[in-house]
Amino acid sequence: MGDHNNVNLPPGFRFYPTDEELVVHFLHRKASLLPFHPDVIPDLDLYPYDPWDLDGKAMAEGNKWYFFSRKTQNRITGNGYWKAFGGDEPIFSSACKKVGLKKFYVFHIGEAPSGVKTNWIMQEYRLPDSSVSTSRSSKRRGNSKEDYSTWVLCRVYEHNYDDDNDNDSNELSCLDEVFLSLDDFDEISLPN
């Protein structure tokens, strides 16, 4: 399941979900114990693995890996740790309803707090406290209460800062080319 070549998707289809789709169609259904199709995101305990070890264990599409995990305070791996940065970012549905939260982490090699920052980023998605009806799901299963807040969905990728610099290239826009193609700026009359 971790190898994207084994996913049962038709040829030409790619796994490229939005934040809303990850929360609503995958995480919410996982936390509610509802079936979802395609069942392509595996359960994985992230923290024994360094990010470069996820290939073949998590759902891969391109340079991104997706998996469900149990939320934990221990984000320490064999070679480093995940350090949070920024606050929680709300995720809204197309109907402007808050459906989840996203938090960013950066992988550091070494021991906390003096590790060396890497390019590895993790986006951890979780449900807000009011998003799943525990009474409905617990009645169906016969349990007294489901602790759905322990499930998170993670997206891990290596950020390539060189790609950001490519966007600042010296290519001219269409308007730049038009203005540069004007031979004599004296012929241009500006309104008063």
C-alpha cells in the first residue's frame, strides 16, 4: 500500500488532494470509523522513521508521502526530531465551515533543541473537537466513547528551495515586452 504503483487507481489518475479533501474525505471518515474509497493511506507510526525512510511505507505521490498516525507529543526519530513552527492553520470547507486544523513541522537532525534544520516539512492535519459526533459512532459500535482526536493525517515532503529561486528568473512578462518594444518614449502621451 505504501508504494503508489500498487494503488488501485485507473491509469492517469494521481493522488493530489487539497487540504479540505484530506480532512473531510479521509481523516474525518477514519476518525468516525466510516469506510472510504479508495483506501490508499496507510496507518503508520511516524516517529520511529526519519523522513527519508518513508518511501515504501507511506502512500507516495510524487515527492510527497501521506499516512495516518496517532497524535503524540514525542516527535523524536532515530536521527532527529520534528519541531513545530507557526500556529495552527484552520482548514475551511467550501461552505466556509471550519473542518480541521493544520500544523507545520520541520525536521531537525540531532538532539533537541540544538539540532540542524533540514528541508523536510510535515503538515499534520487534525480534526477540531466538535467535528465528529462521538455519541453516534459510539452507539453504533457499543463503545462508551471514541477518542477520535488521537488520529492525525500527515503529509511529508522535502522542500526544494532552489525551485523558489527559479520563480525569480529574468523572464519578462508580456507587458514588460510591450513596453520595452516601444522605440520612442516621446511618442507616448500620458493623460493629465
